[in-house]
Amino acid sequence: MPRKKQNFEESVTNLEEVVAELEAGNLSLENILKKYKEATDLVTFCRSELDKADKTVCDLAEIDAAGMQKPLSIETKGHSDNE
């Protein structure tokens, strides 16, 4: 497990490195199992971060009656006090 606070980008990079090591096929069974556990931990963390990001985007976007996300509008309503 990582020793410092993880972030998404570093975790993806670490996951890619672990996958490359596993694909190389030069590890003992014991090390394969350790790397596999490390990879599953990284995938779990990354999925959690993606879920948080998705929730943030959904919270910012409007949802229509059918449950579909409406495109974000950059127009501001009543932006001028002189109207």
C-alpha cells in the first residue's frame, strides 16, 4: 500500500507499472500475488475517485424528468441589473 496520500493520477501510473510487471511474467508466485493485491487496491481507489468525480459532475448538472443529464448551460440569467 502507498505510504503517502494517494491521488488519482499517481495511482493510475502505479497501476500501469504493476500491470507491466505482471505481464512481463518474471515474478515468483508469491510476488505475483503481492502485485495482484496491490493492483486490486489501486483499482478500488481509482474507481472510488472516479465515482466521486461523477457525483460532483452530476450534482452540478441538471437532471430532466426522464433522469437524463441536461447539458450544462454557461448562460447566466439576470446577469444585468439594468434589465
